[in-house]
Amino acid sequence: MTSINKLLNKYLEGKRISKEKFDDLKIVIKEVGYNKKILDWFSYLQEYEVVGWRPKLVTRKLCQILLNSSKEKPLEFYALFCPSYKKGLGAYGFRTDDVGNTSRWGIIKLSEIIQKSRQLGFTCKPPRAIFFDVALEQPEKSLKKINDLKKNIENLKKYVPKGMSFELLSELFPFLFDTIGYRGIKIQPLPVPQTTLDRIIERGKKFYKLFGWTSKQIKERSEVIASSEALVGNTIRYLMPNSIMVYTPTMLERAQVYSGHRFETDPLPIIFPKRSEDSLGS
């Protein structure tokens, strides 16, 4: 039995876990040694997240962020929230009655990981809910109802608990809004691998066909998403270093876009919470 296995068995104290979880914790020990607090955090993360979406490079990066955190250098968690759109054939614009379940659930999961991290002894900054008010869907139509976007924002803010900050991406990074704007941008060559774009197009068909879109429209929109979100991700990489994204949209494939071409070598630290409608209540 290797020394890493011995250390891990010591930590587990006879508890049986799956091979996938065991191998995951082995990476943690390889990276930071026997650190019970960090092992406890990853054990929690294994129950919190969707299985199979955290690359080894992200695990290693998370290890270093946790290891180097302190009262003077607290952990920082954030989530990006898209507007809640009206759905249906020919529909456009923003919901004004409320926000979608995805947004409400995202707030809950962002709060949850902060609370647990603090319980485990990590100092954390207040979590940040960042509203993605750039590269809007169907801007040529939606912008005619810009006041509905403001109402959508106010509705989301109602769910933001005390101790969590709420920011507009356009105000947090004004230069991003100057570059991307409401309409989004298309960068050539695209700042993401073609395989990533292909997955986004395929995954997006289900959503965009709700609007009655053609395959050509879906492809063009996906290229705007890839360009805009890659630019946002690169900005976060440099201006919010060592922050951890809690990814809340349902289209998990799009998370890779934020790392651009660096996904295979230097991905942004992103975690994917399990989706549970039960947490929303009635």
C-alpha cells in the first residue's frame, strides 16, 4: 500500500467510499499532504457537486487556493446569474413576474457552500452574486423592453440574502460593457476550441428551439456566447484571481467557455453544484 493510500485510509477511518471519490482525495493528498481541513472540504464538495465535471487541474488549483487562504487572504466564491427570459415560440424579452427556478436555486447553492466552508474553518469573503447583463438574448427585440430587464434585476435582488453582495457585471467591469454591450460580440478566430463550440451548439438547440430559431441562428448565437463569455472569463482570471465560480446555469457545457483555449492547461476554478428543486420549497 502506498503512503498516499495509507494517509487516505487514516483519514477515512474505515469509511467506505467509491473508487472515484477515493482517487479524487488521493489527488488532494498529493497536492497538499495530509491536511484534514482541506480533505473535509473536498469530501463535502463530492456530495455538493455534479459528478464528472471537475477536471484534475481544477482540483489541484482548488487545493492551492484552500491551502493559501487565511484571515488576510479569505476564500472568494461568486456566481454569474443570467436574466430570466420569457419562453415559448416567438417569445422574447424578460420575465417581470418573478425570476426562474435556476436563479433562485443558484442563490441557495452559493450561500450553502459559503456556510459549509466557514463551518470547516475557512475564512471567506461575502459571496458575490453577479448579474450577467451583457450579451442579452435576442437583443434586437429585448432592448425595446429594457425597463423589463430592470424589473428582472429587482426581482432577483429580492432573493439575495443578507451577507451576499449583488453586482451588475456592467458596473463591476465597465470596460466589458463597453466592449460586449447588450448585443454581445463575435471574435474571430473564436477564443474557444471548435469542439467546445460544437457542444454548445448541440446543447443549445433544445433551449433556442423554444424561440423557434433555425440552426443557422443557433450557430450564430453560440458564436456570440463563446466570444462574450470567454472575454468575461479572461477578465475574471486577472481581476478576481483565486476566486471560485459556483456554476449555476443548466447548460454545464458552457462553463468551459470561460476558460477559453486555456481549458486544457489552465482552467478557471469552477464547481458545479447538484441541482435540486427540493431546496426551493413550495
